[in-house]
Amino acid sequence: MRAIVIPSRLSSTRLPEKPLLRIKGKPLIRWVVEGCLRTGERVILATDSERIAEVVSDLEVEVILTPPELPSGSDRVAYAVRNMDLDFVINYQGDEPFVYEEDIKRIFEELERGEEVVTLGVREEECYERPSDVKVVLDRRGYALYFSRSPIPFYRSKNTNVKPIKHVGIYGFRKETLMRFVSMEKGRLEEAEDLEQLRLLENGIRIKLLLTENYYHGVDTREDIDIVEKRLSRENKT
């Protein structure tokens, strides 16, 4: 048994009421929910807001209202599935309007093969110097060694064939691993970088990263809205 869970909260420090902001005339959260539904998977919206639930009320998505005081999207996902008979859960960020069925399938396939946590990454030169883009370095088998907002790896020589990888914040979990994860105390590296995935690495839990050539761009700023709208128009998405 498996499901995609979309965590979404109304408050946002950078963009007030971000899930309800309109992109090409449609609320952001609706883009995410519709995209996930097109994969054919079970889709659950975990939100602290009746207003967010209302804008997707005509869609075949399960809605679970979560306490507003939960500290993160992962906590919201864990709360939603805590009593569900599920083996695998994908935490699909509520500000990521691009959804690709093939990447969802790949994540679930890796979980079924025994991986505990699986995520995505794209090779992108432009991400290297931007603190808003999280970079990741991998071992030879595709497991994450470290995530950082800083440029990693550091290029001592410009003559290198190691290209930066931008992390796409979409996570697949075995359910028991997700529940363990949200029960752990925050780690020092997580606090320093403000990246919750470092909690997993600090506790010895491996994260398998799948490289994809698909386009992802989350919405955190007004500039992101413009970028996303142009891309959606280019792909003729409505």
C-alpha cells in the first residue's frame, strides 16, 4: 500500500498564503494536487487550513486537517498517515507545481526494492552559487554524502568533470522510517543549514538519490511565480 501525501500550510514567511497564490489563474496548491492525481496514485492533502482544502474540494483527493503547530511538512505528512495501513509514502512538497509520473514510479520502485529514503536531483550549473538551491554530493552508488546551501563540491580546479547536483525536495519514505525520522531530535548540521534531511544522515539513515532530467522549480518568491508561469505556458499546461 502506498500514497503521495502533499503537506500544505497557510502561513509562509516569504510569501503570505502561498498555497492560494494564483499561477496562470489557478491556486498553486491546485497545480500540485492535479499533477499528483494524474500519476494514478492515491493522493492525500495534509493541511492546516480549511481554505486550502476548499480550493481542491472538487478533486478526488483525500484531505486531512492537521494541527497548525506542527513544525514541518514531514511532521504534517507523518501526522496524516500515522494510523493508515501504508508501506510507502511520498512527501510531495505543496509548492512544487511540476509533477512527473515516471519520477513518482521510480521512487516507489526503489522503496519496494528495500531503500528507506529516496529523493530526486537534477544536474544544473546555475544552482551552484545560489543559497536558495540545495546542492548534494553523492557516493559511487548514488547515496547522498551531504546536502548544503553552500557550493559543493568546492572546485579547487576549474578542470573538473564533477557537475553540481540540485536537490529536488521530494522524498519517498518507508512508513516506519518516516515515523522514526519525525521522532528524532534535530541535529546540529540540520540546525546550521536549516535542512531537515541532514537529520537522517546524522542518524546513519541512507538517502538514495535518483537523477532526473525533468524540470522542477518550487515556489518560494514572487520571482519564482514568474519563472513557473513562463515554463507552464511553454509546456501549454492549464
